[in-house]
Amino acid sequence: MLAILMMMGAGSFFAKNKSAKFLVNGKCEMCEKRIEMAALSLEGVSKADWNKETKEMNVTFNDAKTNLESVQVAITKVGHDTNAS
């Protein structure tokens, strides 16, 4: 039983925050809010910052709870293309 509990805890022990940058199309402050809120709506995303001038999104997420593809899909669903979509 102890071995099972230790193995269950190992998954969260090895999970870590990852940062990624990618391009997202948008034009204004309303786009910025929509893009950032889409990313932040996912469990595990702790930071989302989109730069209007460079179109670059900087996101930090817990890789045990989400992944980069899920973040990009969430942003695409609110109407903004990413360099992966």
C-alpha cells in the first residue's frame, strides 16, 4: 500500500512549471484580454501575457495539468490564430 501511495505522489513530484512563447494574431487591448483570459481559463496555467506589438504570447503552465497544445487550442477557440493553428 505504501508503494502505491508513493507512486501516486511521484507524478506530482515530477510535474513542473514550463514556460513557452508563441505567436498569436490580434490587434487591440480587447484582443489582449480575450487571449490572456482564454489561456488562464485552463487549469494549470499560472501566467499568460500577450504583447500587442510583437504578437508574442508568453505562458507559464504546470505540465501535469495542461500542455502547450491545449493552451493554443483554447486561444484558437476564442477567435485568434496561433502559429500552431
